[in-house]
Amino acid sequence: MKQVNQNERSMSNEYSLESLGDVSFHQSEVVDSRSDRKNRIILYKKLFSTWMPRLAVIPSFILGSTPILLYLIVGIVLNAHSRHSQNNTYKALKEIRDACIYMVDLALISGVCKFLNSFCWIRIGSEFSLNLRKDLFVNMMKSDVSFFDTNPIGGIMTLLSEDSQLVQEAFGSTKGTQISNLSQFLVGIILAYSVQWKMALIATSVIPISLILILLFSKCINIYVNLKFLNLSESMTIAEETVAAIRTLKGFNRESHEHKRFMKYVKNTRSDDRKIGFFVNCMFFSVDLLMFGMILGNLYWGCKMVQSGILEAGNVFSVFGFLAFGGFGIIELQASLQGEQKAIASGGRILELTHHVPSIPFEGGKKIDDFQGKIEFKNVSFKYPTRDVYVLKNVSFTINPGQMGALVGHSGSGKSTCVQLLERYYDCESGEILLDGVNIKELDLHWLHKRIALVSQEPSLFQMTIKENIRYGKPHASHSEVESAAEIANAKKFISKFEKGFDQMVGEKGSTLSGGQRQRVAIARAVILDPVILITDEATSALDADSEKKVQVALDKVMKDRTAVIVAHRLSTIRNAHIIYVFDSGEIKESGTHEELISKHGFYFELVRRQLTKEEVDEANEGNKKLNRFKIDETSDDKSLTINSTSSHQYYSIKSSSSSSSSYSSTSREISSYSSMIHHSESIEKMKDDRSESDQKANEVMNDQ
């Protein structure tokens, strides 16, 4: 059973290592001391690149030496007492009085240095951590989308929060303490050698052994520190995904499953903590044992020397104090270095992402002066960084300025990928994408995104007011511009109904708005940008019929006099497109207008036939329900009209008056309309056999997907 648990643990660790992409590394890489040394050097250079840390070293060093000097003063007092207590009391008292003055001066100096040490290093740590966070966040904003495909959000959030906090503590107040401890050790050893070198030699003989033990234990500790980070990052990723999709989770009763997934990594983190604690305690125990053994040996040897008259009691006391206090300084230093080791590992991960070079340049490039909005894809092939299968294969198409171009096809056929390439979230593997004849890779990214606006299926709204969301792409837009954009997007009416109007908070991810309202706010955000190219990616597919109609009206307004790219699953929204490109398995199968593609009776025809047939069946069924309820009574005459529909086996009776000829005529037309629906429903039933072949073909296409 134990062996099984170990295997499971090793598998989970391996999984978490591999799943973290660029942030992750295997155990063999974790113990790479050269990488740790490199990160340490980079962090120290970054720390001491400003004047404050350099100046802060001075009070920290003085603060560490003041307790050692106290032992020197006490030793002088003891020697004075033993020398002059019998022969010259006045001289002894004078030396003791001078020593007391020195102690007061020492206390004042220590107090001032302690204040400066604390003030400076707390500020230094805060600034250092802030700069690391800033550099990481700025580099994240400059990175291309593929960076986030390979680096989980949970891991990045850990770097920005917990890891940054570790670095702040290690390179802040802890750094001041380390300098004081180092000063305490160095001054103690120097004074011990100057007073009694033999005792000092015995003490320092254990230092190399202590350093070897510290290095060995630190390597073991570092392994589990990094494994703990990986498991912690994975648990945070799971927690973030779970909270974001809480409704889906509850809808499928997956609470228990997600709890088990989360707890697996939490338990791994706990196990790593236990191993870290074990090795830390072993290190402390070993070093402490050596230090106390050294102190005990020196104490015994010093007493023997005093008894034999070789040494004075004051010198023995001073040397003992120098060695003891210096020894405790090195013990405290090793403890803080252990904390720094964790911070170095955390800082290394931050530096790794901070120094990540985006594959798509964030700045620089051409700007087209008179941009018209012509789009050309030439033999474009592409696969996502996390997949081995090509999503697009030699795709070529053109959408001229001012045209409405539609991309249609089954899910996974490559439509949305074209949009992401057009936004230059990714670069194509081969081929080229041209805008007004210029390769998109040569264009300035800022300039490009100011001239292309995207309205997606699930628009991202930020937790701010409606006004701030609308002018997100144009921060300095006036209120009148915001209102005008909302008017065009058919959003002003529902916005005005809110108590605060445009200053209404939308909640997290727009939770206080309906789906249609969120979509119209997103359209207004695109309108205010006044883009040359407007892209809609399944903008209405997730909406109900009423919301879809309102959003579609808004989109039709916005698309006028612009180059429009429509990615649609509902084909009824793209019938008026100037050009339609039909995608299947990453390739363009057909292209043309709606009428041209219908006349070909090809792939597009089958897509339309399947969708419209279903709609017509629903319409006919609705007509039958209305006919069932259809009954008009006219009390002025007993004359009746009887209609028998054999196709629906329903009997309808309408009584009418001869004086109501216009009403009768209207009723007849309505009956005729419903009868036509019934007849059409009858025809549809007969078409079921004819559809079997197209159904089979569609199923084969879906299976291929």
C-alpha cells in the first residue's frame, strides 16, 4: 500500500511539473546550483543598483558589532578589578567609570543604528518587491497569447502574490538582519584572535564542517521548496477554474470530484512542508550541536588557563563572549539564509518570466497612412503552441475594403483561429496575412489594435462602470461620445433605466447585466474605437431570440461603411454578406455569395438545408398549434365554413356573416397561410428519407472534427 501511494505521489508531481509549461522544471533541473547562483547574482545586482541599500549596510554592520564590543568593555572592567582592587582602588574605579561611559555611548549608537536599519531595509524590501511585480506584470502585458497558453494563470498569480512576498521579506528587513549577523560573527572572530588566538582557533575549526552541513541540507530543502511551489500553483489553478465555473460545476454535480483534485495537490504541499521542516530541523540540530560543543570545550580550556595563571579572567570572559556571540550570529545567519534560499527560488521563477522575450514584438513596426481595410490570407497554415495538429492548412481568401465577409463551418473548422491571427494574437506557421498589401508581421501592434475591433461570443467586461467599460479602448473619450456609441449599439435605452445610468457598476465580468446587455456594451466599446475592420466571432450564438435580434440590429448599424468579418454558426445572420468562405477541417471548401453557394448544392447548401429545415419544421408545428386554437364566431348568421385538413387530421369550424366580407376575406387568407404551413409540414415529412444521405455526410464531418 505504501509503495502504491509513493507511485501516485511521484506521478502527481511529474504531472504538475509538466503541466506548468515554461514555469515548470524537473527535479534534475531544480537542484541545478548554477542556476541558483545565477539568480542570486542577478537579484543582488538588482538590489544594490540603487544608493539606499548601499548606505543601509553601514548602520546594519555597526548594529551587529555593538553587542560584541560590550563583551570587550566588560572584560576590561574585570581585568581592572583583578589588577587594582587590592593595590590601587582609585585607578580601578576610574577604569570602571570610563568603561561605563563607553557602554552608554555604545547604547546610544546601537539605538540610532537599530532605527536606521529597520527603517531603511523595510523600505528597500517594499521597493524591491514592487519593482519585481511591476516588471513581471509589464512583461506579461507585452507577451503574446501563446505565453498564457503555456503558463497557467494560477502559477502567475502565485508569483505575483506569495513569491513576491517571500522576496520582499528576504531582501528587506531580513537582509538587514543578515548583515548584522555577519558583522557580529566577523567582529567576534577578529577580536577573539586578537585577544587569545588559541581559543579562537579551536572555535573556528568547526566552521568548515558547519558550512558543509548547511550546503548539503540546503540542496535537499531547495528541492522540496520548488516542488511545493509547483503543487501550490496547480492547486491555485484548480481553485481559480472551479470558482470561475461554479455554475457549471454544480450543474454536473462535480463538487466532490473537484474537491479531490484540489486536495491532491494541497496534500502534496503539506507533504513537501513536512520534508522541508525535517531537513531544516536536522540542519539546525547539527550546527547547534557543533557550536555548543565548541563553546563548552573553550570554556573548559579557558578555566584551566586562568587557574594556571596563563590568562586573565577578563580576557577569558571576553574571548568566550566573542566566540559565543559570534557563533550565535552565524547560527542566526544560516537560519535567515534558509529563508533567502526560498526567496532565491521564488525570485528565479519571477526573473524567468520577467526575462521572457515575446515571440511577437510589442513595439515598433510600420503604420499605414491611409488604411482601407483590405484583408488577404495567402496559403496560411497554423497550429497552436500546445497542439501538434494544424488547425489551418494553406488557407487563402480575400475581403475587400467595405465588404462584409463571412467565415462559416462546423465547430473546430478554423474560423475563430483566422480571427486570432488577424488580431495577431499568434503568428502563422507559414504563408502570410496582408492588410492593404502589407504583411501583418511588419505592422505596429498598437496601431493595428486601434484599427481592428472584436466583438466575441462571451465579451469580457471589467468590474467598473458601464461608461468606463465603453471607453476602455479610448480612455479619454467624452461623455457625448460614450452616449453616441451606446445609441448606435442599441444600448442607451436599457442603460438609462439604471438608477446611476452610465455610472452603473457592471459587477465581476458584467454579472449584473444580461447576456444581450453585455453584448451591446461590448459593441458600444467597439464603436467608440471607430475601427476600420470590425470582427464578430459568434456574437449572437449564445443569446435568446429576442436578445439576438436586438444585438443583430446593432451590429448591422456598426458594420456600415466598414470592412466586416463575421464568424457565424447561425447561417441566417450572414445571408447578406458580400462573400462567404466555408471552412471544414482547416481548409476552405467553397466561397461565394449566399445565392451562388446555394446553387452549387455543395457543403454550404447542406449546412443551410440542415439549419433551415429544422427552423421550418418548428414554424410549421407552431402553425398547427395556432390552427388548433383557431375559432372565430360571428353571431349575425348561422352560415358556416368547414375546412378539413387530411394532412393534420384536424377539424376547424369558422362561422361568418355575409355582411362581414372583409373579415371573411382576412380570415380566409390566414387559413390559407396556415394550410400552406401544414402542407409544407407534410412535404417536410416526405423529405426525411431524402435527408438521410446529407445527415450521414454531416455525421462523418462531425466525427472528423
